[in-house]
Amino acid sequence: YIDREHPRHAVVVGGGFIGLEMAENLHDQGLDIAVVEMANQVMAPLDYSMAAIVHQQLIEKKVDLRLEDGVLHFEETDGGIIVHLKSGKQIPTDLVILSIGVRPETKLAKEAGLAIGTLGGIAVNDYMQTSDPDIYALGDAVEVLNPVTGKPALIPLAGPANKQGRIVADNILGAKIPYEGSIGTSIAKVFDLTVASTGLPGKRLRQAEIDYMSSTIHPASHAGYYPNAMPMSIKITFDKKTGRLYGGQIV
């Protein structure tokens, strides 16, 4: 489409991993980019303090970052599309990419009378069986255990889905292999940055009313007297009393 139509501007709606990867790739194709995100930060798995480093990188790369604003509607014109935002602002553009997240697709499970979990995903046991033991479910549509909180979680990532698929295949053939849950480890490249997180950030711990402390450090990737050391920002969250690690983030 880009080779044929030569769009000059693109709007990416959603500042998650897919949205930022799209923004970077379109930017590399020479397009001017606007990123619209309803939350006050990009990359939801990060705490705001870590996401702010990503914001700075996007701004340095001339990305038009619109935080705490959502899309109201689209208007097609002869010259392209006008994106109308809830704030009343308008962005004229040639191309719109929607990357606004996923919800569990549970229609088939509901029609089959299977149990749905508290978060709206298909409920499964440790062996990925639904409430009907002859039916297994896995992937983005199921609720899995978050071992950090001990509670159900929706974790739509490819790595966990792949492991679940292998476990389900083994269990159908008679094995009894439990799926031990997912702590949501993810990593992405955002222009010149590498951004990764695992476990629970501070904001999720506050939502779960779990008391925690955090520590943020800014070391170099190797000894400063050796060339090409890269600055790193690392944040961990942990239990105040026991020191048990809850999560980690790095940019």
C-alpha cells in the first residue's frame, strides 16, 4: 500500500507493543507519525516513570504523541481521513492503524455452556481443561494463574500460548502436566531503546492492594572505562518485609 499510494502521514491508535512497533516501521518508511493513546502513558506493563523514558524517545524521533486522548470518529475526505479526537482536536492523515488491544473471544465457549472466569476469559484448571473435562482451551481467550498474585490473569502473549499448546497436546495423550502460569514477560524495541518487563509493576500491585517497595537504578551496561557502555534504567518491585521479587522493568 505504501509503495502504491505513497501516504505521507499515518495515525497509530494505541500505544502498546504492536502500536509502537507499527509507528517505528512506518517512521522508517518516511511517514510522519501520530500516536493516539487514551491512557496517560504508552506500554501498559510499565510504570509511568519508566514509560516516560519511552515518551522522550518518541518525541525525539518527531512522533506526534497524543496521550490521554481517544478517537471519537473518522471522517473520510477526498484527500484522506480526518481523525476526530475526544478532546475536539483533529488529525488529517492518509493511513490509520488500529492497535487497541484484545479481549477474550469466548462466544463459542459460552454457547457450549463452559464456565467463564472473573475477568471474562475461559476458566481452565491447571491442565488447561475447561469446566467440561473433554474440552481444553488455551491462548489469549483463557484465564491463567499469575504466580506473583496467585490470582487469575489475562496474558495475551505468544510465548505462553505456545507452551500451553504443547501441554494440552501432551495431556490429551494421557500426560498430566500442569501449566504453572505466566508472569507476562515481554520485550520490544522502540526506535533506539529496548524496553522489557516481567511480573507486576507498582501500579498493578497498588490495584491488587499489595504492599511493596521499589528501587530504580541507572547503571551502565558494562564498566564505564570500556567503550560503548549503554545507559540502562532498571526498576524492581518487591515485598517490604521478605524481599520477595514482584517484578522488573528495564529501558
